[in-house]
Amino acid sequence: MMVLLFSGLAQANDLNSLFEQVEKLKIERHGYILGAVLNQEQMETAASNSVDVALPDTVKFKDKNLYVVVQKTSHRVLVIYEQFEAASQQKIQDIVGDLYMKFDDPTVLAHDKVVYWAYAKKGIITSKEFDAARQNKKKLDILATVKFISDINIMEKIKESDPATGQVYYIISSDPILKFFKEP
């Protein structure tokens, strides 16, 4: 019994430490900071705009187009995301442009459909650092990410006669934190 108690306390301390590390990165979207505790106004928004959630010990809510998932007990932000079902290429470019302005140059660009910002304790991982680690087969300690994924190409020139639309979303999260919230 005592071993379980100490194990539970160690896990809680590990989770709190991760929340603090992630919060220091100041990864913010529309006033919500990954890892941070909701402020009073955000708590009121959460209470009046809840959405069904699948993970235990979490609360999910919507603030305009933004979805936020928080830990039920600490009210710390676990996930921030936004999704668009039928976005035009222009809308997709506007969203990715806004993310560039907010988060600076991304860590990875892939296939003209994925943009990825990765963060370690010290801050954003540059594309040069990422490429060097991959080339040297060195593991990066990624603490948090911002992932932008589009169904259609972001920059490819689309014919005016064929105005493509696609699903697009971005998600801001910390895999090390989310590991504490997996379904049993």
C-alpha cells in the first residue's frame, strides 16, 4: 500500500514538473497557454461551453472555434486545437501564416501539407538542430509541439476553375504530459 502511495506521489510530482516546464515555453494561442492554469474568465468559458471528452480526469470545452482540454483537478491546459472542415486554400494559407507569425520558423515542413514546431526545455528546436539530430541518429527530448496538417497543399498554385477545399487543423500539445492521461 505504501509503495502505491509513493508511486502516486512521484507521478504527481513528475506531472507537476512537466506542467511547469511546458508553461515556461509560453506556447500560447488565443490567450490559452499550454501547461498553464486557466484564469477566471477561461474557467467561466469552460463551465458554459463544455464538450464531451474521452480521456479520464479531463475537461474539454470550446471557445469560439478553439477547443481546449484541461486537467479536471488542476485546470492546467493539456491540448489546444482548432479544425476546419472545408477550408479554402486561401484560408489554409492564412492560418499557417498566422501560426508562422506566432511561433516563428517551423522545425519541419513536409510534403506541402504538414508544418511542425517542436520545443525542448530551452525553447523551439530549429530545423538545423532537427536535421542534425536526425542525421546523427540522436534522439531529441521534445517537450511540446505545434502540428499543422492540411488535406490539400498549402502553397501549390490551384487552378481558379478548380477551387480546392480541404480539412485542416492544428494541435498544440505535450506528449510527455499526455502520457499521464491515457485511457486505462
